[in-house]
Amino acid sequence: MITVQRQRTLYRDERFHAAFPSIVRFSDDALLLAFRRARSGLWLISRQRRDALENQRRMDHMDCRSQLLLMELDGDGHPNGAALDGVPIDPEAADQDPSLIVLPEDQVLLLSFSWYPLPSDVSGEFVGREPPGERELGCRYLPWGSHSSLRARDAGRWLAHHRYLDPGGGPGGLLGAERQRRYVGPIRGRPAMVDDEVLVAAYGQVLGGCELYASRDAGGSWQWRGTIATNVADETAFQEPALCEDGNGGLICFMRTAGAGGRLATCRSSDGVKWDQVRLHEVYGQPFHPLPLADGRILLCYGFRGKPYGVRVRLLEHALAEPALAQEVVLRADGLGPDLGYPWAVQLRDGRVLVVYYWTDADGVRSIQGCWLKLAA
């Protein structure tokens, strides 16, 4: 049984768009929350004009000033009042979703990806973002690649930032004319650590699929390990892959889909090189976050962007269990539109779980929310 104990706002500022949280726990049980923050110009106009924009459905996820921020939380999941710590900027690019993992000695490895904003006159020379449509707004851009940043336990002590991944023998893209720049598709989803290697999955590079990369030096260099999934039949794209140890020395990759009705896709590997055939499950949401619990169970969290909009979870007996057979528990179903979710979870010292996600309120402000869960044994 899963009991929702409490919901609260962790970060909200009407002048900013806050979304895509990630959260980890240190060895002393303190927590670290990361999220992407961008400008929101809605505060500049009247409430009446804002309502006319249907701002609960407005997806303004591209901003040339977007940045990654980290917030310290105590062991119970509440902000401790410390100042926000920002990842140093890349002067050429705007940062997107963060994905955190804690390394030995409590170093923090942050994986993310960036966009290259395009001036309006230059954008016409590229196959970049289409002009804003009815639901998606923001500047035009080109993909700039995925990168890692390394921080010591203490806020502000950044040891390295924006170390961009090279395809390293795997699929990648090229930017530029005379001077070409290689890049890897977006990394967004839970990393894993297996045998002193950090493993991450990137997506969107070839045939709408996902690729696995490994690092033995805290994200300083990466090696392409293998292809997790590809959209061979041009029917289903696999996106925002999250990795989970299966308890038997292997990995399960949980993937969002496009073209499969929003169903969950999973794939297993014993070595990260060769992966089994992708399986689709009758679980609907996007994206998915698997949290391994201390007792071996897996809490699977996901946003639900159909009506009723909200956030949901399922408790799996183990990583290889069929997700569709686990009871679905609704954490929230009062969303005003589809622009919400992207949950990430962490188990607290007392066994409870804190699920963080982003939410769009009646004013159109995107904030970071927390939901505390108690899990029955």
C-alpha cells in the first residue's frame, strides 16, 4: 500500500519557469535537488491577457537564458534555507533537464544537454526549430549535445562543468560548416553505477533510439557501450531513457515512447552491449523514473498528460516484474493542462519516499513540487 502523506511547494517564482527536477541523497542523508530554470515573461502582462494565452497549456520550454540550479534539502526533504547553487554557464548554449547521481565521497555528477539558440536571421540557414506553433513557443535552436558537470559535496565547489560527450564510435551528430562539431543526443533520465562505472543513456540520435555510454573517471571521458533500442520500423521512437539495476548484475532501461500511444517501453541487458528486444507495456505516461528501494522493490513514477492530468506511481516487486500488473496509485489528478510531471524520486532515511515533479498552476507559473509517500512493507 502507498499512502500520500503530504504535498508542498519546494520552489516557485512567478518570474521563472521551473521544471524537470532530479534529486539524490548524500551519505549523511541530506538531499540535493536540481532543476532547470528559465525566464517566464508572463509576469510582464496583465492577468486578463495571461488567461487569454491559455497559459496552463502553453509549453515555453526554450529560453536562451535557461540554467541549472541546485537546492539543498534536509534529510526529511525540506529546503534548509541555503542559497541556490547554479551550474556555471556555457556562454554559447542554454541548459535543459538535469540528471543527478552521487559518486563516492559524495561528489555530485550532473548530466544534462543543451540547446544552441539561433538569431532569427541565422535560423533560416538551418533545419532548426520550426516557427512557434499554437502550443509550443520559444526561440529557435539547434541541438548542442549532452554534457557532464562535477561538483564537490559543498555548494559552489564545481570541479568541472559542461564536458561535452563525444560519440566515441557510437551514433552522433555534426554541427558547423568549415569547423564541424560532434555531439551526442540528449541525456535525460536516471543514471546508474555498476562496477565503478557510471552508465547513462542518450536518445534521439539515430532512428529514434537510445544509446548507452560509460565513464570510469567521474564523467571526464565516455565510451559508447551499445545501442539499447532503435525505431527500425519507423513506428515507435524511444525517448528519455532511465536506467535501473535489475538485481542480477544487469540493467533495465525504462523509456518513454512516441508512436505507441504513450506506453512504457523497457529493454534488458546483462552487459550493456547487447540488449533484448524492446517490450511495450500497458502503462501510460511520460517520462518514467524507476527508484530502487532498500528492500529490492522498484517505485516507478511517471507523469500523466492525458485527462485527468497529474502524477502516478506503481510499486514493482522487483526490477523484472511486469509493470502493468502493479497497482497504479494516483498522487495528483488536479492538473490544469498537460505541461507537468517529469517526476524523480528518492528514498529518505526513515524509508519514506519523496517524489519531486513540476507543476503548472492557475497563474501559469511552473514550480517544483514535492510529494511524501509512505510505503507498506
